[in-house]
Amino acid sequence: MVRLRNFRLKVVFARVSPKLAVFFIACAVVVYNEVFSFLVSSWQWPNMTPTDEDDLRVLFVADPQLVGLRDELPLVGIITRWDADKYLQFGFFHAVGYVRPDVVVFLGDLLDEGSISSDDEYTTYVRRFRNVFRMPGTAKSVVISGDNDVGGEGTDYKQPRKVDRFREHFEFSKAGNHNMYISTIKHVDFQKISFDYGEQISQSYIEMLSDMRARSPGRYRIACNHMPLLHRLPVEVSTIIGILQPHLIVTAHTHVFRLYRCKHCQPQESSPNVQSATKAHAVDVGNLPRPLLFNLSDVSQLNELVIPTCSYRMGVPNMGYGAAAVSKNGQMKFDILWLPSRYRQLMSYIVILSLIAMWLLVSTVYKYCKMLIDLN
């Protein structure tokens, strides 16, 4: 019986040519990378199932930075834009299906060249963005602008026309308020801030902050800004925290996942003008149980979550989306939905193509040498 089975295996393998085997392996790698890799990654995502139907499910999207038209080579850019968009689209599709969010919060830098693009280019980018990030009909969106969208870093200054253009395409608020407004979903207020490094706070800015705080009807307040705040904590940031009194801060910009925690940075409701000059400290999230648990009702400490980028074009090894479930009693579960490494996938393609090229070269040389031997 064993001999018969071995004989059958030999017959099968004898019929499988090396070309067919190489073709099968190459197809398997492509199918896994382009289709199943996101599904396999989702198997490792933490359980974010809400404990109650009234829990608010949130998906955080940071720094997608859709590849622009100017900084890419003309012919190569067509491929790189298509590949980057496809990666974002697949990742967002699986994240939305996993979280089933009530709200999707975009934390800025939606476009890589949004601040420097012409109006025609900008329209093209917006169309691509909506095609990539197809929102479910039941979910609301909260959109924050970043420095790549409207300026605000280095010599790329933020200008009112850039802010108005961003709001015209991505937001539905009054254009006269260039800095912030509130989005209330269930029991959470998302306080939208547009505060950049080195920016000064004017009296009108303070008045708008105070008005935002007065118009925050939710039980819990989450301040959303593109650039991280707590690890700097200058006087301006302390002023913002003192007025808005957020229960949590969520930011982006650095492209990597960070958690900052500051004790007694959050002023008490009874004395909102008391501000602390203590800087926050970074928390080693690797030693914490997952998913991460936060008590938003605890005003003795203030946490800031820095969401990693969801685009592999940012040059960091790890990409993902932030997911949270916030209950009415202030308990929040949070974790990162890590995505497959596109760089490893592209490297696997390079390895396969290199092996195929070497095999073709060796086989060609072998046939040529054999032909010369036959002639002699």
C-alpha cells in the first residue's frame, strides 16, 4: 500500500513542471498579499464588542495622506497612487466591518499635497478620498484638518482660503469658524481643535474655546487635534485644556502609536482656571493588557492617544486604525487594529521576481551551453 502511494506521488510530481510550480507559487503569493492578508490580520485584532447597545463605537483614522500628483514621477506615480489607494481602501473596509462604528473620526493630513495643490488638483484628491474611504450609511464622520491639508508647519503657513477650501469639501460647519466646532454623537462630544506648534492663542480664540465648552452637551468630552498636545504642554496647551476640560485627547501627526498620561493636568469643574505646568509622561503600552481600558470619569489624570498612520507610504513599519467603545458610565475600551505590512509584501514580490529572473537566466545559459556541446 505504501509503495503504491509513493508511486502515485512520483507520477503526480513528475507531471508538474518547474514552470507550473513557479507560476502556482507566484499566484498564491499575489492572492494572499492582495486579498487574504487583511483578513488574516483581522483575526489578530482584539475583541472590541460593546458590552451594551448604547455604547459608542468609534473608528479613528490618522494620516492617510493620499499620494499627490506633484511629488511622484509621471509614469511611476500612476502605479504608486493606485497601490497606496488600494491599501487604504482595503484596510478601511475591513476596519469598518470589524468595528461597525457609530462615528469615524479623521484626524487630519487626509491629503499629502492638499495645502499646496491647485483647485483642480484638490477636486481630484477629494474624489479619490471619497472613493477610498467609503463611509457606511449608518456612521457619522468627524473631520479634523492637518498641516498637509491647510498648512501650519514650517514655512507652509495656514491661510484662511486653505481652511475654507478644506471645510467646503470635507465639513458641514459655518466657514466663519476656522478653528473648531463640536460634534455630539450619543453621550460623547468631539471637540474639534486646530492648534499647531508655535501658534499663539488670541483673545478671540479663547472666546471661541469658551463658547465651545458652554455648548458641549455630552456627558464626556474628547478633544481631537491633529498635532499631539500633552507631551509639550506649553502655556497655550494648558489654556486649551483648562477651558475645554476634556476627558480624553486624541491626536495624530507622528505616524506612530503613543499614549501620554498627565496626572492633575485636568482642572476640576469647580475651578477650571487652575492649570498645571506638569508635562505628561509616555506610557509603555507594550506592558499593558489589551485592549486598553480607560475610565473617562476619572478626572485625576488626563490621557492622550496618538493614533498611528493607516498609510504605508509614511515610512513607518506599523500601520493601523484606532478603535474604541465608550460606555455611558465612562468606561472605554481601546486598541489599534494593526494592518499587514505592505513593505514585506512588496519585498516578497521583489524576491519572487528575482528568483524567476535567476531561473530564466540559468536555464537560458544551460540551454546555450548544451547547444554548443551538441554542435561540437
